[in-house]
Amino acid sequence: MFIRTQGSVDTPLVFYFSGNGEVNWPIEYELAAGTYELWLETLGRGDLDDISWDDIILRYEPSPQQNDFSALCKQAFPYPAQGRAADHNINFGGGNLDELFGIVLGSTQGRLGYKNDGQIKGSYRKACDGGVCLPTANTASLSLPVSRFPLLSGQNITVQYGQDKQLTTSDGIQFGTITTNYSASVDIKQAGITIKKLDLGSGRGGKPYTVRLAAGDYWIETLAMNDDTLIELSGPVRLFVKNLKMVGGSFLNSKGVNQRGDIGKLLLVTYDSLSMGDKATISGLVYQQEGGSKDAFIMGSSSYIHGRVSSPSIAVGKHSVIDSSGYSCGGSENQVDHYELHYGAQTLTCEVANVQLKACANGDCSTLYDLGANVTLSPTQGWSSNPVVIGASGSAALNLQRYQAGAIPLSIVTATPAAPLRCFKDGVLDANCSISFVDAALRFNVPTFYAGASGVTSIRAIKSNDAGATKVCAPLLTGNQTLQFTSIKVVSEAASNAVPSVNAAAITSSSNASVTFDSDGVGQLTVQYPDAGVLRLDATFQKTDATGTLKLTGSDTVAVIPKAIALQAQGLGVCSGNNDSTYAACPVYRKAGESFTLQASAVNIQDQLTPGFATSNKTLSWALLAPAAGAAGAFSPTAISLANGVANNVVANWSEVGVIRLGVTNFVPYPAYQDESPQLETVLRWSAPIGRFVPSDYSLSAAFITPACDVFTYMSQPFASSFVITARNLQQGTTQNYQGAFAKGVAQMVAANALDGVDRATRITQAPTLSWASGVASVNQQSPLGLNTRFDRAASPEAPFATLSFGIKVDDKDGGNTRLATPNMNAGVAGACSGAGCDAVRLGTQKLLYGRLLAGKDRGVDSANLPLKLLMQRFDLGGWVNNDEDNCTQLSLANSGFDPLPAVEPKDPDRKIGFNSVTSSYEVTGKVPPLLTKPYSSTLTLSGQTVPASSARAKQGEIVFHFGAPNVAVRIPYKVDLAKQPSSPTWLSDPISLQGEAIFGSSRGNDRIIYRREVMQ
């Protein structure tokens, strides 16, 4: 004989026996919550016909440690933080007495579970509720199952992007590595499993959880939780983990950063290391075993534990918190609102009645009282337990035995805490509060089923026979019989006109159905119902013959639930894809943050409407389909209610850019009428892709124009333009998903002089481009600023543009759905624009000049130096004038910036400009024309804002070109090659002005002659 998990080949509990007579196997073994099989096998073929069985009885008691963590809290977690031995410690860090590091909240006058001051490390004086942490006493250890580590490996499972997977008993109980990718989820329905490694990849993509655990025990050797992953608990869970690492904002039994979950749901036991990263959050009781690695429990900066901790070593990082405030080991602080008894319509005297007692903390009993209660029931005899102790679960399962037929009134004799009693018969409020026992009846229990499907169950026609001091059940009907059925809609919307059927016979007010009973008095019922609701079915068999009349009755209440809630966005076009690029090609649906309308329909398995269904406040989930690495954003509403099977015109909005899908999270309809465990859920069904959502507008900020030369820029000279464009939603928040394939917006620069209405955008031949990252395109925001913009000059000289305004237009390349916010410029409109007449945002205004460089010509004696002026000029008032605002232009003798061989007379093919390494200076050398036999040389320097050198910067628009004395009469022509000058100032080009000449003669005349004029006759 052995017991094993259903479907498993592992048989941990085996009992061997031989011989005849009664077999008693006192197992006394703690099993995790789950489904188990009891098997009997013979060891030899010769034994096959030697065994007969009268009865097999397996008794079990729920483990209080499994579901009642309040008892564990009192045993091992009396303080917010504690150690269990003299060498255990907590370290708050800090090197300054008043520097804030880790803190504890919820202590009583600063008391922690340590015996002496040396166990409380760190110098921060206000770490415990604003005061000094005080030692009290070390606390007790927990009695826990023997460690199963290291775990055996098993099948590996990878849940891909966007997928949802359920693990049930059919998948086994032993796993190797389970991996989730972005927006994937795993719903584990079967407790008691082991996982070698559970690796949760970053990001839920709007889903409510990454992993959901059913109530029970779990053994995980390595648990890795990456950013934005969440483990949700369906009930009390004992989680045994060897190594746990939580990276970034990862959440265990918590909905978000520093958000408290139900502390009483989780007992986390770690055996080696527990590391919590920034913003990681746990809600529960955390117990770390001895023998782990050094500093095994590390709370990184700004990490949070809501609950209590018992560990050999706790390192509490900066701004991290252990928060036990408002939590007591008893659990909820609520009072009992009322008690409830739930039972069936009738019970045979040969059977026990199954009764459930609940302690309710609120009026609809959606919350159970978990502080513990003691109730004495009437009648006082016949109960499996009376008085009844209700633990932290808030309910107790009872049996009531009666050997006499009749109605037994039920009541409370005493209760602590005291509260009134409500009774429910087959889920319906029973004002009489009585349970009926009968000697003969029709017994059936239709399981909960999905609308449009069938609920199949057995029906027994049985009676009670005396068997000594007890009663036994015996079959009463066999063969084909006709039963009369009636149906009542216990819970249903008025819009429903659906009719159930039993064994293919429609049941209106009263109808007959044929049932075939076997020799044991067992028949089969197939109940069908296309709608959702709670039905009460009453069955009657009546037969009259010469011996009298036999009348049997029976009833059951059955919940029929929708298969799913189908969601559809109104006005949505076809949007499909498999990656960012394909989803980005979807038509525009709405702007981010703009309202759209949802329709919800509760449907059966044939996708037909179930108008009988109503529900309220069911969680809406959303998942990001694209961009794949985007932000989930905020979605509203977070819950939805349905009436008559539908929810019409639900106003929704999403704050981000991209494509999403929506669904109603799994929920249990009519939980009070479902007696299965686990109860049947209406499952999550994702909607078709909804989108594409685009930004509501573009906001321009940090905009400015920086002239290339202090207060002006030459036309065709690059200058700096800077701005930041932010893609925003309707609420003016940044749409972080506007990037990659979803960011299509491009910028166009416009220009107008003195807002004269002439758009000069075509002359802007160099303009900044947009590179989007997380919804922001930042242009030229870091020093040194890049020269990213150029306004070209015309073919012929023109007057200065004294106030040339530059602006930015943004084309969303998406049909004009997204426009610039608060535009204030239109280059094609004279004067100031207004309202819809504006299409750009002004960056700034500057002065643009049409410029040239004028190379100087002059003469002097060959025995003296000759300075020539290089003038930076602007075209103004119809002619060229010196640009005395130019203190920026730089010229250099290096890099062949001055051409010594212009195509002018006299020609000297040997003339060149080079660097003389002996004199460390530039010089021009050549031979005197026309004989070209006499050599010469002239040292060259430039001066402007500083002393003469090989390069100079203009001073008030002027640079002096110095020629050293050649000591020979010679003409030295030159040409300034702007393309080879520093910064290549080709914006100063001119076809005739760049060529100059230095003319040296043998005599300069008589110094006493003041003025000389040559008169031609």
C-alpha cells in the first residue's frame, strides 16, 4: 500500500503488510497541499485472488503550520527582527551617529529579538521607530521539514514572450529549470512541487503576476527574480528556497515597491543566501536557517520587508526598511461581523452531513476573521468536533451525524467573539436554520461547469438500513426510471431566458427525464445550460403500487460560469504583428492618454453571450505587445463590472505609445456556490491587439540659438541650435515607448527675417535630426555645442538679416495626428501668427551677414617690413564695409592656407611659402622676375588680437599680414585659400577679393617731400 501525488511515479510513503484481518497504517506524515492517490498492490501473482476488502478509510487532519502562520509568528517572530543564538546579529550600517541607514518600524519601544547590545550593530541612533534599538532576548527556532536540498532535476520549461502557462498535476511535481521571458506568466495550480531553478526574466508587460502559486509548500533550489517580476500567492504558502536573489523592483507577495501584501500568506524559509536589490519588496514572515554563507541576508538600498524576520545575520542597507507596523501575530484586527453555517438541503441518516462554519469579518463574508474563534453549536451532540476552534483560516469543516429522520435546528450556544449566525442551505439563505435528515432520498451533486458545456454527475437512489447500532446505505432503484425535475434560477440576471436540460430533456417549470440506475442504485445525470448563473435542481421519484407509495426527493445547487470575458475596443481597425516593425505599421487608433471605449461580454464555450451573468470589480489586466522592450504605462480602469452579461461603453485610456492587449484576470464566479477545490475559474482571455497608440503632442523645451560669432553669424557659416522634443500623452506625461520603430517624427527647421512672411527654409541646408530615446529627442544639449545648423547665402550679396528667426516644425510621418504643443511661429505669415495659424516653435533670433574676406595690397621699400590688412567685410547699404563685430575669424600660414602662385603677372614659378626650421618661422621665397636669377626671401607673420605669429584671430574685423623686408625690389602676389584655413571659412569667399599683393621697391623717395603729384600734359 502506498500514497503518492496523483500522476507521479514517486512513492515516498509505502506500507507493507501480510496476513488476514484489519490493517492499520498510522502514517503520521505531513503532506503538502495537493491531490494524492492511495494505491494497493499485491507482491506476487499467487496473491491476486486472496484479498478482499470491506472498507478503506483514510483519515487526515490539516496541518496547523500549513495554514495558520499566526501560530508560527507567536513561536518564532515575536519581534520585527530577531536572532536565535548569541552570535546572531542585525547590522544597520552607518558611520555617523545621525546618518540614516536601515530602519525598523513596528517595534515596541525599540525592542528587538536579541539578547545583548553586541548583536545590534551599526551606529544610527534612531533605527527603531525613531529611537534606539534595544536588546530583549533571543527567540525560538521553528520546527521545519528536513531539507530536500540539493534537489533532483526534472523537465525544463521556458515560457516565451507574452505567453501564459498553467502547471497542473498532469505536468508532474519535479522540475529542472523554469524560465520566463518578458510578459510571460506561470500559474502553478499544484502545490508540493520542486524546482531546481526558477528564473524570472525582467518585465511583466502589464500582467498582474509573473508566477502565481496555489496554497501549499514549494521547494526551489535557486530563485532569481529580475526587475518588474512578481510572485502572487493564491493562499497560504510555505516557500523553501536555498538561494534567493531579487534584482531591482521585484516583488514577492507584494503588488509593488514598498506595498504591503497579506503578511499572513507567506512563510519564506531560506537555507543559504537571500539578496534583495534596490526597491525589492517582500510581504511575509522570513526565516533564514543557520549554516548559510557569510552575510547571507542582505537588504540592498531602498529594499523593503513588510512582516518579520528571523535570521543569523541581517544587513540592512541604506534607506531599507523592515516594516512590522500594524501587524500582530494574530493577523487581522477586524472583529467578527457574523458566523455562517453552510450545508446541503438534506442528508441521509446513513451518511454524515457536511457542514462548513465560517467566521466572517464583513457583511458579505468576502473577508474571513483570522484571529481565531471558539464556537459551541447546538445540537451539542453528533458533531465531529464541538466546541469548534476556528483558526487563522477563518473557517472549519464539520460533520454532523443523525440516525433519526427529521429537521434538526442549528444555532450557536456560545461564541467567542460573540456574533450572530446566518445559515445557508445549498447556498441560499435559510431563515429556519435547520438541516434535514431523511431515510431515503435521491442524492446528486452536479459539479460547477462552464456555460454551454455539461456538468456530469452520478445520482444515487438510496435508503438507510439498520446495521446493528448504525445505519448503512443501500440501493433503492435499479433499471430505467423516470424522474421529475424542476429548476429555479437562484442567481441570474432578469435578461436570461435560457432553460437547463437534464439527460437531454429541457427542464422548464417541471419536466421528466429518464435515468438508468445500475445494480448499486447509481445513475448518471448530464446537466446542460447555455447561460451562466446558479441553478437549483429538484428531483422527485414517485411510485405507487399495492403496497403503498414510494416518494424520493433530492436537490442540488449548481454554479454555471462563463468561460471567459471577451473584451473589444470600439472603432478598432485591424492590427496584427509579430515584432516592433510590424506592429508599428498598424493604423493609428488613439492618442496616448486619450479615452477609448471598451465592450465586455461574458461568453460560454461557444463564444455566445451569457446574459444571466453579472459581476463587479473584476481586475482588468493589460499586456504590452509592442514595443517589446517598452514600458507598461498606466491603464484605467483597473476593474470592470458586468450586468446582463455585458459591460457597455466602458471608458478606458492608456498612457503610453504602442500596442497592447487586454483581459479580465482569472476569477471565481459564485464562490459561495462552488464546493469543489480548487474552485472553477473564468479564465483570462486576451483581446485582439489594441492600437496603435501615438503621442498626443510634441513639447519643445530647452531651445536656443547660439550665433557662430558672438552676436552674429555669416550666411553659410554653421552655428549651434539646441532643443529637446518630448513626445507626450494627453496628460502631458512622457511617452517612453516613443522610440525605435514607433518613433517616426522628424524635425524641419524654418526661418523668417523680421517675420516678413517670406519662408526661407530652403536656404537651411544643414539642420539637426532627431534621435528618439524613451520618448525624448535631445539635440545639442551638452557642452561643447555642436555646429549643427547652416543658413546658406544667396548667389549675390544681400543686405544683413538683422532679426532672422529660426523655428522647428515636427512632422509625425503618421498623418498629422501628433503636432507640436503651443506653436508660436509661421514663417510664411507676415507678423505674429495665432492659434491654428502657427505651425512651428521659435528657437531664437540672430543676425545673419553676407560676408567676404578682402586681401590687402600695398607697397613699400625693400629694406623695411610691409604690413597688409586682411579685412573681414559685410555687405551693407549697397556696398562692402568693414565688419568690426568680427573678433572670431582665424587665419593661419600653416596647411598651405596662403597660395603663393596665383595666376597673375609677374610670374615666378619658384615662389613658395614654407616653414624655415632654422628661424622657426614661415617665409616666402622666390626669384626676382623677369630674369629669375636673383633670389629673395620675406618672413611672414599674422597679427590680430595678439602679437605677430603664424596664426591670428581677427580684431574688429581685421588681421594684419606682415611681410619681412626682402632687400630687393620685388612684387609678391598671394591668394587666401579659405578651404585650407582653420574652420574652413568658405562663407567669406569672393571671386575677386581673396587675392592681394606686397610690392617692394629699391627706394621710397625723399623724406622731405610731403606731397607729390604727376601732371600729365
